[in-house]
Amino acid sequence: MMGLGSVSSSLLLLGQAAQVQQVPAASLSVQGMAPAWAFWILSVLTVVGALSTILRRNLIGAVMSMVATFFGIASLYALLSAHFLAAIQVLVYAGAIMVLFVFVIMVLNREEAEPWALRSPVIKALGTGSLVYLAVRLGEMLLSPKAGVLQTAGHPSGEYGTVASIGDYFFTKFLFPFEAISILLVIAVIGAVVLARTVAKPTSVHEAGAAPLPSSNGDGDDAAADASHGGH
Amino acid sequence: MQQFWQNLSVISTEHFLILGVVLFAIGVFGVFLRRNALITLMSIELILNAANLTLLAFARAQQDMRGQALALLVIAVAAAEAAIGLAIVVGVFRNRHNTNLDDLTLLRY
Amino acid sequence: MTENFPLYLIIVLPLLGAALNLLFGRRMGNSAVSLIACGAVASAALVATKAVYSLATHDLPPNGMLIDQLMAGDWIIAGDLKLAAGLMLDHLNSVLVLIVTWVALLIHLYATGYMEHEPDYARFFGYLNLFTGAMLILVLGDSLPVTFVGWEGVGLASYLLIGFWHQEDKNASAGRKAFIVNRVGDFGFLLGLCILYTVIGTLKYSEIGSHLFELRLPFWLNWPAGYWVAILLFVGCMGKSAQIPLYVWLPDAMAGPTPVSALIHAATMVTAGVYVVARTHFLFDMTPAAAQMTVAGIGAVTALFAATIGIVQRDFKKVLAYSTVSQLGFMFVGVGTGAYSAGMFHLMTHAFFKAGLFLGAGSVMHAMGGEGDITKMGGLGKHMPITRWTFFIYCLAIAGIFPFAGFFSKDAILAGAFASRFTMAENAPHWAKSLIDLYPYVLWGMLVLAAACTAFYMWRLYFMVFTGKFRGTHEQEHHLHESPAEMTVPLIVLAVGSVLAGFIGVPEIMAHAFPESVAHTLTFFTDWLSPAVVPMSPEPHSHSVEWGLMALALGVSAAGIGLAAKLYRGGISQTAVDMKEKFSSLYRLLWNKYWVDELYDLIIVRPLKVLSRVLWQAVDVVMIDGGLTKVGPAVVGFFGSVTRRIQNGDVQRYLIFVVVGAASVLFFSTWWLPHKGTMGKTTVEKRRVTLDLGEGKVKAGRLRFRVDWEGKGEWEQSGFTTLFHDYPNSGTYNIRVEAQDSQWGFTSSNSFPVKVE
């Protein structure tokens, strides 16, 4: 399947990356405690999770894989010294958004007949080919010998990635986007409520399967909104 | 052989970037190829996460906190978008009693 | 030389009145409307009088003037042309300004009575004020373009007012006819204006005089530029002042309300042409005298032509209309022979009695319930004494009876024509040169004949209307009454003017007889105008000749009146009817106005209509409409039906296209350049091979090249696109080239097989 192809190509790339990495100038020595193998394990976990998300027939199974992926990603964030973000990732994504998905899946209680979209082989080939090309090219670009951009200072300074420094940013330089995001979330909440509410007049006595609970979506939303407001 | 293990133990920014590309590719495949609207939405979240990962990798390399701030904003936006998307899916489902994207072809000539 | 004065008020006040009446008149009620309209003109008249007074009393030299601007700054800025909307008042247009404002005021007052029962009252007065404002722009303008704005403005106002009762087709057509014929004239005017600018680079009246040298240079067909400008401007005057061949609109214009005919087609608008000729007299004064001869000739022919038509007309206003055309011809003879003050003088006196005649006609028609056919009138004198006696005075004036105004002005023109001299160009043929001496006498003769006809038809009109027995219906007879005060007072004022106005233009020989101070007043007009328009000095002839001419003119007029009295006094006499029978073919010729309208219709109107129809049906409907509504959509529809199949509603598919697109963009932007960089050609010269890479599309420094010349793995690095290599041995080599994009790092390679001797 396509997934395997992409996995193999990505492994190839990783191999190439390893080869180019003769020069240890751009090294990312994570803060002592997390050895390199942590990265490999977590990345494998993440990729496998992602693949399984898109490949599983069972919806709940897909959701669970997604949660695993998110955990992996959160850990990777931690590796990148983005501790606060890792926490937020778990809270918001795994905690709120996936819960929302689960709610909706419960409401839409249907089984998949045929999971794969019907599409002409030409389109499928075209899409796959372009995507692979894109990915390979991007990878090649990123690996090309260019000095400067990817140099690190080695050990990151103590202040990097702490909650304090993020807070500092958000309340001084990023204040406007911060407030704007709040407004965006309010709009999203309202929008979701409006979109999902029941229409006033029922056409017939049975509305098959239609037992929508606007409040459940609203709760989910509020949770999501509250979570990201956590830094408020 | 020794060299191989040696190489594997030095993680650089490029590693994270490649991982980001891989996740992005997987997410895009998910959007293309699945019929269920919910899986599609999840794949979109995956794409957003891949982008976040790349963003944070660069931020780490540059020691610039702004990348993290931006990533946080992206998470917030993704949350909002997921909510709306799901609301739409619910609405669509009410009319059609399934969530096949193949059937949502009204935007046609 | 010049002094500032708020001349703009004279123009702005009537226009303001027009705006108010047109926008709000309906809601304001008739009395408010009349107050605004008459008030506007009255205040303009007062300002004008003050202005002329200042001009006269301030310490200005004789050719000095008052100046002002209508808008601050420049009006036209186009290329080299910088023109301000300037106004000026000098001795020449002071006459006209006073005439226009005061006569307009009288007619406005008259119209408040005449149009009393008119539902569109406000609109009428709005247009009337508009006309007044535009006419004043024309008169006060200091350059040809400003005058032209007024020129067009009065044309517009004339159209609006002639077709005022536009619900009736006849009236609307008359308005259209006036506008279109005027337009023909305007075209000539504009051409003249353009040529003038091209030749001397300025359009201000005050500056024409200083460019006479350029104007004398040959411009086209060896005639000087000044001549062409003069002729073209005169074409405009022919249209505006109803001379042959562009007079046909004036009789039809009688379809408008009578105050309109009085104001526009008697006293003011039609005189604009005479004014322009006088104003640009430098152009006409140039020798050879071709321009002047043209003007005078056309004037004389028109005068006689129109007078003959007037003899047989039965409609009250039509008689007056043809009379106007004829009298305008007189004025043009005046300015055409260089007797500018005579022409302007006649303009002034004519304004008085012609306006009075029209207002009297209105009064009569008012009493007759709108009837205009004089064969149905008669004996109205006893019912309308004021109208009758003022009409009597006007007729005496227009017939040129001493001592009424018309006598002096007409006499001035006749004397000027008789005494004028024209010179021809050096290279003119001999027969022309001998005939030229006769030209003044020909002019004079035609004018005398026209004067005779004038006296005849005006008194025919008078007798048929006011004397004898009533020939109309019974109910009309009951309705007969004198008009109200708003209408009779202006009549009286104008009658007084017709009597007294002559006394400021008394000719020298008469004025001599009086003591110095009186004589000064008597010749005031000529003295006043002389600085502005230096008359061509006619050859002075003896006093006896002058007296003789005056006596002759008087006798001719008297004879005309006598004949009219004999035929029409007390009613249409049998002799008149017999004469009509006897000269029936001549009568038919005159009754049908020489069939000029029919001729125009045949030559001009019909072909135009056919052309219009063809253009409409063939070109507009089929080609343009069809092309745009059928061809365009068909093409677009075809392409649309092909390309829209991409959109089948499947959003995921669209997303695939997005990715494909992104990949393509990436591909091309990064692949193309190195690829191009490895394309090139080789040139072999003995043992040296030159490699030109990039096909000219590669910028220096962007690509890094690696060349393996001899296939041995020794790579030469370079940044240049032209590389060469000297081969030590001959043979066939495969040159390998690699190009790397220094920005993105992508590489492309190629090989060139080459054979070295």
C-alpha cells in the first residue's frame, strides 16, 4: 500500500540524513537527560500511529491510534525543549479534540462499508506520485548542505521553552494575536452551536438516528476552548 | 557498523524536519484516500501537527521563542476548526444518514 | 488699462435663480418663482448698469475695460493652452449687456402675466433664467472658448424653451430643428476656433489684435489664416443668427411661447452672431476684403429673401420671425461693411421694437385665446388700445420713419453700405476687379428693396389685425380684452425706447445743427463704440448725397406703408385678393418659402434617415448585438462546457489537484534553471572547444558548473557560462556537464559528445 511506500522512502531519507551527518556541527544535544534513542522510539511510535489512523477501518480504532500519535508528538515536543507546548498538546488535542471526535462517532453510529474513496486510478496515481515527489524533494532540500539556518547553539539557554518565557511573549509582544485567538474561539463555539442545532420543524415523526445533542458539542467545545485558554 | 550506530546517536534538526515531512505526507494521504469524513478531519489534524513539529524544530534551532508561541496559536486554531468541522459533519449526517465524502458532490457543474 | 469688477455676479445671479426655480420651483408656488426669477434678472441688470457706469466714469482710457474671472485659477489646461474663464466689459459689450439684462427683465415681467395659467410655470422661468445667464456668459466672455460656452448654453436654452410644450410633436420637432441647425453652425465656429489657436496660440479677444502678422500669412489655398477663421466663425454666426442657409429654424421656433420668441429670437440670442463678428473684427478687417464681402453679401441676400417671404405670411408670429431674419441681415451688412457701430446700433434699436412687436403679438394672441392667424383677426384696435398704439409705434420704428429709432439705425446701415469700399487681392482677375466697385451699390440696392418690403408687410400686419371688421368666430369676439398690467407695462416701456433710442445715434450731419452739448448726446453711440471697434473709414461723400440717401430711404418706407394701407386698411381689400390671383405663381413661391425646407429635407434629412436605419438594423442589431449576445456566449459556453468537467464536486479530488499543483510548481522552479544551464552548444576550433551553456537564459553567478572535459573524472569548477578547453590529443570525447543551483542545490547534468582533430 501507499503507506508502506512512504514509510520506506522516509526511512531511506533518514538513512541519507544519517550519512550526511558527518559534520556534527549542527548537533542538537538534548538536555542531557534524553538520549538519542528516545527520539527514534518516539518517532517510530508516531509514524506507526499515524499510519494506523488512516488505515484502520474501525472508527474508534482510528481515534485511538490518533491519540497515540498525539502522545508521541507531545513527547517529541518535549525533546525540542517545548515543555509547555507538550503539555498543551496532550490537554487540547488528546484530551479535548479527540474526546469531541469520540462523541461525534457515538452520535453517528454507522459502520464503514467501504473505507476507501472511489476514485479513478489515474487520479490516485497522479496524487500519489505528486505527493511522493513533493516529500522527497522537500527532504532533499532540507538536507542540502547549507550553512547557517540549522546551526544550533548547542545547549539551549535555560529560559528557552519555559512557561515563563511563553507567557512573557504572549502578554507583551503577541498580545494582539492572543486576544484575537480568544475571539476566534468564541466565534467557533457560536458557529458550532448554530451549525449543529436542530431545525425547528420536524418533517416526520421518526428522524432516523437523529438525536443530536447540541449541548454535547457545546460542552466539547467549551472544554477545548477552556483548555487553550489555559494560559489565559 | 560502528559508524552507523554513531550516526544514529546524534540527532539534529534535520531529523525532526524529515519526521515532519513524513507525518505531513501521511496526513495528506489520509485526506485523499479515505471516504469517511471523520477520518479526513483527523488527517487534517495530523497535517497541522506535522507543521507544528517543523515549526518547533526550527524554533529550537534558532533559539527563538516566537516559534513556540506561534505553535500554540496553531493548536488553538486547530481546535476551533475541529469543532466547526465536526458540527458540519453532524449536520450533514442528519440529512444523509451517512458520512461518505463521495456523496457530497453538490459543488459541481 | 484694466480694472477689476465683480462681473461674475451678472452671470451667477440668473443662473442661481435658474437653479432654484428648476430644483424647487414646483414646491414654491408661482409667486415665489416669479419673485426669484425677476429678482435675479433685476439684480443682474443693476450690477450691469453699475459696471457700465464705472466703465464710463472711471479714469480708464478709451480702450480700457473691466475684467473679472468666473472661476479662480485656470479653466482649461491642456498642453500649451492655459486659459482662464475670464470676463470683460468694454465699450462694445457694455451695449449688449445692458440690452440683454434690461430687455430680459421686461420680458420676465411680461411672462409672469402671459404664462399665468401655465402648469409648468417654474420650469419655464428656470429655463428663462438659464438662458439669460448663458447669454451673459456669451457677451461677457473675454475669449472665444468662454463665449462658446455661452453660445452653446443659449442654444440649449433655446431648444428647451422652443420645445417647452413638448407634449405636442410639432413643438418638440421645432426645438430639435433649432438645435441641430445651430449645431451645424457651431461646428464651423469650433473649426475656426481651432485654426485660430493653431496659428496664433491664443484665444483671447484682446490678444488677437497683436498677432495680425501671423494671421496675414497664407494658410490654405493661399488665403490668409485670418480669412479662414473669419469665415468659419461666420458659419457659426449664420447658424445662431439665422442667415442663409441656416435660417430655417427660426420660423419654426415660433412654436415656443411668445415671451421666448421675444427674448431669444428677437432681442438677444440671434444677435450673438452680430456681436461675435464685431468682436473679432480684426479677422474680418483684413484685406483683401473677401471675408467682409461674404458677410455683407449674405446679410443683404438674407434681408431681401426673408422680407419677400414675410409679405404673404398669415401667421402673426411667422411674419415677425421672417422680419427678424431680415433685420439680422441688415445688421450683418452693417458689420460686414466695416460700419460696426451702425450694426450694433441697429441691434440695439431692433431689440426694442422687435421685442415689443413680439410682446404685442403675445398680447393679441392672449386675447384671441391662442389664435395666431391674422386672417381671422381684425378690428382689435378698439378692444385693446394700449396694445394697438404701442404696436403702432413699433411699426413706425421698424419701417424706419423719422424720428423713431429705426430710422436712424437703418439709415446708418444704408449709408455705411453705400459708402463702403472693398479691395481685392493683387492677383484677382480683371473682371472681378471692375465689378468690385459695383458691390457696395448692389448691397445698398438690395437693402433698400428689403426696407420697402419691411414697411409693407409690417403695416399689412398692423392693418389686418387692428383695423377693419373682426373676421373670427363669435366666441373669440366675446373674449377680446386688453391684457393685464404685467403685460402692458413692458409694452409701453419698449415703445418709449423705440421712440427715444434713436436719439443717441444721430448721424453727424444732423447733429451738427444742434448746440455742442446736445450734439454730444446725439452722437453718443458712435463715440462710445469707436474705441472698441475702429470703423473702416468709408470714403466721405458729400452732404447732399447723404441727405439724398436719407430722403430716398424715407420715401421708400412711406411708399411701402401707403401700399399696405391701400390694400389692407379696414380689412383685406378686393385689390389684395385680385393681386393674389394675378401673381398666383409668385404667390405660391413665396407662400412655400421658396421650398427651402423641402429642399433640405430631400438632400439632407432623408439620406440621413436612410443611413440611420441601415446602421441601426444592419450594424447595431445584427453585428453588434448579435455578435455580443450570441458569438461571445457561444465561445465562452463552449470552453466552459469543456473545462467545467473538472469540477465534479469531489472535494478530495480538488485537494489532490492542489498537491499536484504544488509539486509541479516546486518541480519547475527548481529543475528548470539547472536544466537550462546544462543545455548549450559546443564550438570546435582546431584543438580548442568552447562550451556555451545556458542558452542565454542563465544569469551569471546563479549556477555553479562542473565540467569533465576528457571523461577522466577531472572536474573543472566554474561560475561562468562560457568555458573552453584546449585538448592535447585529438579524438572523440564525451564532455559531461553538471549545473547546480546555488540557491536550492539542485543539480542537473548533461553530456556533449565532441570530436577534436
